[in-house]
Amino acid sequence: MHKILAAGIGITKFGEQWEKSLRELAIEAALQALEDAQIERNQIDMLFVGNMSSGRFTGQEHLGALIASELGLSCSATRVEAACASGGLAIRQAYLALLSGKAECCLVIGVEKMCDLPTNEAILTLAAAADQEWEAYYGVTFPGLYAMLARRHMHEFGTTREQLALVAVKNHEHGSLNPIAQFRNKITVEDVFNSSPVAEPLNLLDCSPITDGAAAILLCKENFVKIEKPVYLIASGHAVDSIALHERASLTELKATKLAAKQAYEEARIKPSDVDFAEVHDCFTIAEILAYEDLGFCEKGKGGKFIENGESTLKGSLPVNTSGGLKACGHPVGATGVKQAVEAVLQLREEAGERQVKGARIGLTHNVGGSGATCVVHIWEKGY
Amino acid sequence: MHKILAAGIGITKFGEQWEKSLRELAIEAALQALEDAQIERNQIDMLFVGNMSSGRFTGQEHLGALIASELGLSCSATRVEAACASGGLAIRQAYLALLSGKAECCLVIGVEKMCDLPTNEAILTLAAAADQEWEAYYGVTFPGLYAMLARRHMHEFGTTREQLALVAVKNHEHGSLNPIAQFRNKITVEDVFNSSPVAEPLNLLDCSPITDGAAAILLCKENFVKIEKPVYLIASGHAVDSIALHERASLTELKATKLAAKQAYEEARIKPSDVDFAEVHDCFTIAEILAYEDLGFCEKGKGGKFIENGESTLKGSLPVNTSGGLKACGHPVGATGVKQAVEAVLQLREEAGERQVKGARIGLTHNVGGSGATCVVHIWEKGY
């Protein structure tokens, strides 16, 4: 177990941000994090930027140098990418850099500006997270890939259409309590059923949206700064699986999640039952049900029951996606993993307002790339 | 100073590789490196992939998971990007991971598949390494940016058109001795003068080409495997500057190179005069002249004389770009930084054939992103 201090956090509004550029979003989140930690820019040793596809979304690669120099920094600055897990992976690189002894203070920014592209081009850009030669080329998009996972889960375990919908209903309920969420409207199971079909059994309200947004977190050595309400990153797990679904042994579990979670639990020396709340990667409703199971929150096949019984609601035994998740808070793909960390820190500082999980001491964040080819799991602990 | 073992290397032919896909190039280099080190795949703890823009070049992001799973791995796999410095930066992330204690053996792959796009689209893709809003949008391309640097250097220091051309002549001479080089033809100063103008004063033969290729290196803890001719990575420097030229204090030096070199020299506890050979980032002829100066191989303003006097030829006092450099060996952008490392290891193992630098004990690799916004410098030492 390690104790990496989460010294400061920042986050922009998530949604359609026509008036702000990619770099403006990144800087807004970064400056908030610096202000929050009372750390000066020149104290930063390294910058890590999580971003999936700014080259295609905005014509801009090379975000490490771009954002560092906009912040007036000339330190080591690195962009990392693993599709929708880019943000979580950027946190992990900062964690490795801090453990290496080469850095005392790292700024991590997750950012994506997606709305500037027409929707059909955004969908093609996102498909670059799938296997281009074996999946995307043949026309399958992400709703289609996750629809196959949903179908198989329904077939094997009797998971119902209503259970899928309940994930979206819960996450919109949570999102309604989050000021930065893209969608703050509550929805019903009927609304999900009546929304446009996208890829059966998934309707529009089973799918996370296209979003602009940025989030930032300052990670430091344990004693780098004195913080009134310290929160620690205590473990990091990361694993991969084949990108293409046809190469996997099972369509009802994400092996990368299971492996990354195992690493993280072992490093933190905790069990799934020790987790008080979690932010999981609900890019589609089925993805959250898979996450319950693969993270060990319930038995394999019982994820549908887990949401149906209300276990993952704010008042349940293990609140999941208090931010509103990808579904309601929004999913600026490279920013999502860092947003999850920001929510974990807010919860552990008891600063989550109406969506506060009372008495939470341990939070887990779970960030997935593609249809499960990359998974990054982090564990966060209250330090006071 | 650290001692990270370079246990194995691999590299594909550089050039137009119509018959091989992005993943095939990456795997080919990786398997060579594993074979070279006599390391089994399951011994790899982490994979780092350097790639600039496969999302735009081939429609495929998410290369960490893609290449790991093609290799049958489910370990941590991360793509890093810093434009043309992506390969060097991937090596640096492996170096940090090894120092962190979380990995004993890291595979680093640099890969780019550029030739599948029409040249005009490839040029636009490369322009994503410049500042999109302040440079690329207005139509400037990389030859144009470097032409401005060349003009200013000629104005301030009297650097001549012929001195620029001599860099290309030398690198083609070196490339003629390298079996994997894209161009193995020798050229003359006249050839450079007579080649098509691209952006005055730079002609076609002042510019590195568009290339497909991959390179791989296995980096391990010092005693991870027993190697007959060990070579060590002993220092890593990394710094950034503004992407846009108009924000820089000087157009005749790359601040990022100076900062990264200073870090690397201090960590290795050596001086520039201790370097026996170097692979530097000669994306354009002027870039190599800037590198001589910014790396401390000669005084500021004397880079033109340095090449004119033959100091950087194979028989000179400090041979530079024995591989042929980006100019003649080719420049698959994400692979270049790893190719430089492969060349350094070959030299330090005394396996560089006709282009061997006799008695070399210390080599330096210098990888630049954009027009100098990112620089990564590594120092390599013969360990026997």
C-alpha cells in the first residue's frame, strides 16, 4: 500500500461547451486544482494529460507540451491515451512517477472536446477505440458492441431490460444532485423504454452522451503539502484484454476489470466489501452491471438484481456513480477517469453536498477503455 | 545515475511498407527484441507504446491494449504521445516505471504507419503537432516552421545554405551503411540545391520523409537477465516549451533541448565532451545544427562550422546520426525515438557493422516533438 496525496482537484462544467476551446477547458480545471491545493505552478515536477483523440476531434495532438506551456511550465509533460480510460491511465502514470522518486508533485489533467465534430464523425472517432481492422471497418459502433455484451448477459443470467434501464434512472437521479453534470433531469424506466432504439436492447437513454469537459487532480508525495482533509490514492491496478470481442473467452465479464481490480485490492489490502462507494465506467447501462460483478460487489450474474434491489443507489449498501456517472454527468472520454477521481476526493472530504455518502472512508474508481480492452482501477482512502 | 538494462532490441525495415499493417510492424519489432534478449513474453510487466497519430493515420487509437493483446499479454499497456518525440517519451515512461519498483521488465515499442494516407492528408496530420489554433489553422506546415528557424539562424550567425545541405549529405552517407534505412543512396550538396524547393531555404532533400516502421527495446532492472554485452540507460531528461514559435524568446535555440540535456547530463554525471556519438532529431537539416549547439557539442552559432568541419561524420570527433538519422533512415514519427535507442545499443554492443563508431562508450539520443515544444534526451553507456 502506498500513500499518494490527492492535494487538489478541479473540474469544469460537463456538457456542450461551444464557447470554450480544448486548452481553455484544460487550464480552467488545472487552475482550480492549484488553487484548491494552494500549490504554485513552479512546484509541479511533471504534468500528465489524459486524452483520447484530440487529433481527430480538434486537429491538435501534442497536448502535454501545449497545456504545460499554456500554464507557463517547461517541466516534463506527457499525454497518455487508452481510449476512454485515458484519464485513469494518466493518474496511474503520475502514481508511477511519484513512486519512481523523480517527482514530488504531479498535475494530472483529463480533457476532451468532442462536440465540435458532427455527431457522425464523433462516432467514427470513438470507433478508433475498437479494433479498426476487425470491428470498426465492418461498421460496428460502440452501442453495437455493448449491445452484444448485454444480449449475452440477458441470455446467460436472465438480466432484464428493466434492470438495464434502472442503471440509467439511478445515474440521472444522482446527476440531478451534481452541479457540473451534463444532464440534471430525472428519468423513469418508461422514459428509457420510450427513448429511440440505438442497438437493441440499448436505447438512447442507455447510452452515455458526447461531452466537452476537463478535470484535474494534483497528486503529491504524502508530506509534500499540509492539507486539512487529506485523501490518499493507495493503490493502482491496470490490465488489458483483446480489443476485439471475438477474441475473448467470455462476453459476460471484462477480464481486464477483474485483473486490474485484483491488483488494486491486493495492493490496498482490502476486500470488495470494504469499498464504501465507487465510480464505475457506465458508458452503457450494461457496463455498470458488468462492473458490479467484475469488481466483486456481487456474484457473477447477479448484477441485475444488485441494481434492482437498490444496492447501488445513494441510500444503498454501496452507492455507485454518485457523480451521475458517464450516463448523466457526461463522458468527455479523456476526462472521465480524472472526473471519477475528483468525485472520490469530494466524497472522502465530505464535500459532495446532497449526494454525500455518509461515513465513507474508502472509494474505488473504475475506468474502462473500448469495450473492455483497457481497465484502470484506483483505490482512495480518507486520511483523517 | 541509474542503470537500466537495455536487454533486447528490434527494428523493422523503414520505408513504404504497403504489405504490412500497423500492428504487424509493431509485433515484428517486439518479437525481435524478445528473441534478442531471450526473454519470454510472460516476463514482461508493462508495455509502453510510442505513437503520434495512428488515430488519423490508420483510424486506430488504443494501441497499448491492441499491441499487448496481439502479443498475448494482459499486463499494463500504455500509449504515450508527444508528436515526433512519442518514442523517446515511451522509453522515459518505462524508465520511470522501472524506478517506481512496480516493474522489473518493460517492453517499449515505437510505431507509425504513415504511408497509407495521401501525402496532403499526412501533412495535415503532422501539422497536429504544431499549435492548431495559432499555427496550423493559418496554413503553416512543419517545413515552413523550420524554414523560419533556419532563416533566423542564417541571419544571426551566418550559417550558410551549404552547411545545411552538408547535414543531409552526411546522413545519406551514413544511411547508405544501414540495412534498414529508407534511403541508401548517397547525395551531394548539388543534389540538395537542385531538389525541389519546399519552404525557402529548405529544399526537398533538407526534409525527412514520410515513413512506415517500428522499433522496440526491452528495458529491465539491472540484474533482470544476464546479457553478454550489457548496455545501460543511465539518464533521462525531458522538458517542454511553447508549441507556437511566436511565444518563444529565441528562434535560434530550442529551450526544451537545453533543459532536457542539462537534466540528462547532471543525472549521468557527464559533460557533452564525454559523449562518443549521438542520434539527434534531424527532421530538417537546420534541426541537426540546432541540436549540435543546444546539446553543447559546440558553441551557439557554430553548428554550421561543426558540420562543415566534418566533426559529426563517422570519422569525426563526434559522429552524429550514424543510423542515417531521420533524413535518410526515415522518420516514422512515433518510432523514431525508439529507433535512436536501438542504434545507440547497436553502437555500444559494437554491432553497427560498417557504421561502427570505434571505442564508443557513451551515446546520447535526442528526440524532439513539433518544432521543439517537446524534447527527450537519454544517455546510454557500455556496460562491459
